[in-house]
Amino acid sequence: MSNRPTVKKCVLAYSGGLDTSIIVPWLKNNYHCEVICFCANLGQADELEGLEAKALASGASKCYVEDLRAEFLTDYVFPTMQAGAVYERDYLLGTSFARPLIAKKLVEIAELEGADAVAHGATGKGNDQVRFELTVMALNPTLRIIAPWREWNIRGRKDALEYAAEYNVPVKATMERIYSQDRNLWHLSNEGGPLEDPWNEPPADMFEWTSAPENAPDEPEYVELYFRRGIPERINGVARGPVGLMDELNALGVKHGVGRVDIVENRLVGMKSRGVYETPGGTILYKAHSALEQLCLDRETLHYKQQVGLRYAELVYNGQWFTPLRQALDAFVQFTEQNLTGQVRLKLYKGNVILAGRKSPYSLYREDYVTFDADDVYNQADAHGFIRLFGLPLKVAGMLKVEGKGVSEYESPDYSEFKRD
């Protein structure tokens, strides 16, 4: 791309993966600018080892590595879980809500360093480019955004690997193992390679986190979660901070093969893509939180919240985190959480999360109200009048049909005129 704008200093959202690794020398070669790397520690574990040294060796002048795990969980993950947000029935949004946090910190560092540009390694076909850039636009629209995948002549993993080799950038990806992965404290995602054919079963060696359900323990394991106002605080009676709690739940989910999802999803940019996700602890949390909602929320609020969850999931998936609508929906969700205090017991077995019990001081469930035995609250004879009133619109419509035709629309047709002599 010719006639590129002048950039003096650029802060790159850096993961150390294939794409962002080659972006460091590419920025220096094509924009002739100083490159500062920023990596958000969201729970990538060993992926962070040697990251700073690698960034500096690739040509960066500085590399920030910030531990954002607690902020990630409390300000992004838990609110999304509380909303019951699930994208297209299966995806628990592990990558989606990580991007606005990364981009938010990217802007903060750019302002701190006096940079005039930020860059990211998202491709021009995916959702992440939207998530990064909408956040930057919302928080500091004066920053120039550089998206190399939309500029360079690298067109795939093979080209990227060759570029990395040319500039001596060490990368994990190979042509034999060429998945595009994203990992954080909430999930591990895989795309690309053999997954691009939806008929292919995910290869066993692709799953780097969870045990295969068939290899999980033959004995179930129970776990008890305590929530206060919709926030998980204890596991089996022991208090845990957000990060420690997720670590423990992930270990349980991994052990029992919980949280594997294979989905063909609709990307925001208009195409379908296939992703295989592992969300062990998150799957457990969603199940437990939902069980508490069933106990503590009235029917109208619960049903409306299900609709809110769908819209909330779209906003998160589409990168619209820093929008008035998301903030307004959060206000509604937080109001619904004020009575979500209680305990949920779950049984983990061979990839399944099975509800085993729940209780709450704010429970709206009353055994003495729903019992089939005699009670003083519900008179079954009252149901007759209720049904007559509830069904009145149907009855009126039916009466009009009968009056117009003289018969019900379900009357058997007369075929006599078609009989042969």
C-alpha cells in the first residue's frame, strides 16, 4: 500500500501469536515508526512466558504486560453471565468480551506514551477487527488505527509463516498445526485448519485444555457454588476471589470434560465460520446462575430477561460494549440480580453439568403452594374461571368462524360430488 500516512509511534495489541509477532517488523518496515507492544494477561498461562523478550527481539522498543484477569472477570465476564447472554445458543462469548478490555487498555497506553496510532492483528474477515476498532473509536477517536491484514500482501498462514522465518520471529504455529487459537481465563477457541470443513470431526489433539468426556472419571463429582447478588463467591463453602474461583472451576470442568462446543456461527461481517470452544468453568457458572434465576425471579422478569440476554449477546459479539444500550441493559440486569443470593449444587460427569439442588432465602418457590395435597392457598376450582377468561379470545374467534360458515373449519369435507357413477 503506497502513500501511507505518517506515524511516529504505534502501540500494538500483542499476543505473541503468529499474526501479531510478524506485525512488529512489518510496522517498522512499512510505517517506519516506533512500535510499543502491549499484552493483556487474561489468563493465557504459559503463553506469556518470554513474551517481553520476544517482542523486543522482534523490534519493539518496549513491551507492556498487564495482569487484567480480575478486571476481566468482574467487569466483563460476570456481567455478561448475569445477563444470560449466549450467542446463537452455544457460544459463551469468550473472545468477544476480551477484546473491548484489551482495546481499552491499548488506548490508555497510547495516551500514556504519546502515541499517535494503535494496531491490531485481527484479519479483515473476522469479528475482532470490529471489536477493537469500535472501542478505540468510542474512547479516543483521534488515534489512527492500523490493521495490517487489510493492507499487506500476506494472504494466509503460509505467507505469515514465511514472513516470520524471514525476520527470525519464533512462532508456535506450523503448517501441520495451523489452528487460529485464542485463550484466556474463560475459554480456549480454535478455528481454521481441518475445522474449515464442517463435516470434519475436530481432531483429538486440537483440544489442549479439557479432557475428552469418554476419558473423564467414571465417578461423578459434586460441586456447590454460593452466589451473592448473582456473583459467585464460594466453592464448596470456601471463599474465593474471582481469579481463584475461575481457576478452581476450570480445573473441575477440565477434569470432567465439561464445556466443549462445536458451532458454525454467523460472523458480523456476513459470512459463517466454524469455531470449536472449550469453556469448562464458564459452562458450570452459567448452569448454576440460571438455576438460581429459576428459583428467585418472577415469571415476567425471567421471560423478559431471556429476551435481554439475546440482545446483550449480540452487542457483546458485535463489539458494541462501550455503547449506551449495553450500559442501559446492564442497569436492568443488575436490578434483577439483587435477590440472586443462594447456593447451587451441581454434578459433573462425562462432559455433563447436571443440576442437583438449589436453595435461596429469596426463593419464590413454595412447596406448600405447588403441592397436590390439600392446601389453603390454591383452590383448584378457581382454574375453571381462569381458563374461560384466558381462552376467551380463542372462543370468540371460533364462534365467528362457526357463525360465518355454519360449521367449524375442522368439519370433515364433503367429497360426495366427486363420487363416480
